[in-house]
Amino acid sequence: MPSIPSSAPETSPDTSPERGAADTPQAPARERMTRAELRAAVSLASIFALRMLGLFLILPVFAEYARSLPDGQDAQRVGLAMGIYGLMQAFLHIPLGWLSDRVGRKPVMVGGLLLFIAGGLVAAFSDTLSGIIAGRALQGMGAISAAITACIADLTRERHRTKAMAMVGGSIGLTFALSLVIASPLLHSIGMSGIFGLMSVLGLVAIGVTVFLVPTPPPPHPVRLPFRKVLLNGDLARLNVGVLALHASQVAMFMVVPAMLADAGMPLNQHWKVYLPVVLVSFVLMLGPMMAAERYGRVRPVLLGAVALMTAVQLLFAAVHGLWAIVGVLLLFFVAFNVLEAMQPSLVSRYAAAARGAALGVYNTTQALGLFLGGAAGGWLLQHEGRSAVFVGCAAVLLLWLIIAWSMKAPPARGQEAAPATAA
């Protein structure tokens, strides 16, 4: 199995020759992020979150809304509308990441956000499912995740890069939770066209953050990316399988869950009353596993436990009936999802070392592919086999992930992904 080479030693801004001999490897790990690093991490995570909100806002409500469209009775095409965003992202993550190495991170980020805005407007002014599919495809062409993560790597030192990547992962979990809480009230107050228009407004805000808040990174130095080693590295391959399975099951199950809540007596515009308390409690419950993983070196058992819980959740969804039972299973889902969404990007950055940019490009591509496959396969199963088949299919995919992930090794400790800075 090919190994990923470690990063070259780097010298932090406050390292001087006089300090080199006295420093120990542990000293840099205790050093805090600088204000510039924190500003870069927070601003870039917020851009990531604003884009993901554009995807997640439709998940809890679109399958039900689509029934009101003239061509919205075909569940398979509804799944395509939900998943085509991810398909376009899967095609373009790596090319746009490569382009950002040549022309700079910010130009690619702004250009991708402009496509996102344009796609939102196309969908907002469409009154057919076909028009919405076209708008979602255009939104997905703004595939800037690789450029964002590369920008994080440009603007943070090695010892703090994992923290910054974890902020991105956490922002995705928070965005998903927020979307579930606000989607139903937004649909009731401004309609689906208003939601798509809001996505474009969020894209405009993200451009402002990019231009005015994100520090300008140094000019990139293009290198030949070791894609073969990245693709064949077992540790990274397990994470790529994981993010594909996680997001495919997420999209597929939310083609069914809103209808389950409605059948249990909860109108669509009241679903936030379920999501809000469940999300808040889940964030409290995830603190214990995250602390065990990061502070006490229990990354492997926590990740495997979360995957096992996610698998069990799908089987429970296939069997439960009644509002309170659904709420209980949703709580378990959010605990597992939030843990996995926060851990996985951080683990990629720790396993990948010097090939971090290539590894994150592949990781973002497989994540986007999972979004598309979840919508397409979930729609097909719902159309031809019914609700239970969607959950059983998700459970099968997650069980495969659990089997593949079982042989994972413990990742390098934080701050040990690269050699410590030394004096010349």
C-alpha cells in the first residue's frame, strides 16, 4: 500500500535560530493559532457553510414540495433534482482545484460563487422540475471546495492545519442542523422560489467574505500531485468511501423522513419543532465522543462506533412508526452524523501529510458523488420499491463502510503530521 510522504519541515513565523536547540516537539503543539490563522479558518469555514446551506436547505422540504409541480410526480426525477448538484461538483472539484493552483485561490472561489448565484436564480424563476434541475446543475458547477481547503492550507501552519480543517467539518454539521430547523418555516413564508433566491443572496454574502475577510494567500506554487499514491493509500481510501456513504445515505433518507413526519401527524411547516430540539440535544451528546477521540486518542473506536450507530439508525427508520419513535431515531442520526462530519476532514489532513491538497480534492469529489448517488438511488428505490427499501439500501451502504473502515489505523497525533520546525 503506497504511503503518503510527510510534509517538509516548516518554520513558523515566530521561530528563530536562537530558539531551535531548546525547543521540544511538544512545544509547538501547545502554541495557539495566531489571529490571522483564526481569521482565515473562520472566514473560509463560513464560506463553505454558506454554500452547503444552499444544498441542505432543500433536503427537508423538496421531496414534498415537488409533488405540487406539473412534472413532479416522478420520484426518480425528484431524486435527480436533489442529487445533480453533487454530480456536477464531482466532475469539477479536481479541475477547479488545479485551476486555483495556477490563477490563485480567490479568483476561483469568486467565479464558483457567481455560478452558484446564477444557478439559484435559474431555479428560483423556474416553475417546473426540469427548470429546477437545470438550476441545481448550474449551482453545482461552482465546485470550490478544493480551492477553499487549499486556501486553508496556504494560510495556516502545519501544527494548526488540522484544527482549521476540523472547523470546516464542524461547519458542515452545523449548517445541516440549521437547515433542518429553518427550511420548513422558510418554505411556508417565502416559498421554494424564495429559498432558491435566498441561496443566491447567501452566495453574494460569501463573495463579500472572500473578498474582504479572507486573508490573501501567497501565490501558489504548482506541483505534480501524487494522485496515484493518494488514490491507492488505504487510510485515505477508507475515508473517501466513508464520506461517499455518509452523504449518499443522508440525501436518500431525507427523501423519506419528511413524509414520515407528515404521516405521523406533523405538518411540513411544523417540522422545525422536531428538528430544533433534536439538533440541540445531539450537539450536547456528541461532545463526549469527540472529547474521547481527540483528547484521549480514541479516534478509531469513536469513528467505528458512529458508523455502526448510523447503520443501526437506517434499520430503525425502516421499522419505526409513530412520531416519538421517529424523533428518537432522528436524535441518534444527528449524534452520529455530527461526529462523523466533524472528524473525517480532519482525519484526511492528518493522514495525507504532504499530499494534503490532492487528498482533499479526491475527498471532496467523492463527497459530491455521494450526494448525487444518494438522490438518484434514493429516488429510484422510492419509486420502485417503497420507503423501507430506501432505508435498507442506506444500511447496506453504511455496513459496507463499517467493514472497510474496521482495519483503519490510529491517525498521527495532532502536531505530528510533519516534522517539527528546527533551526538551520
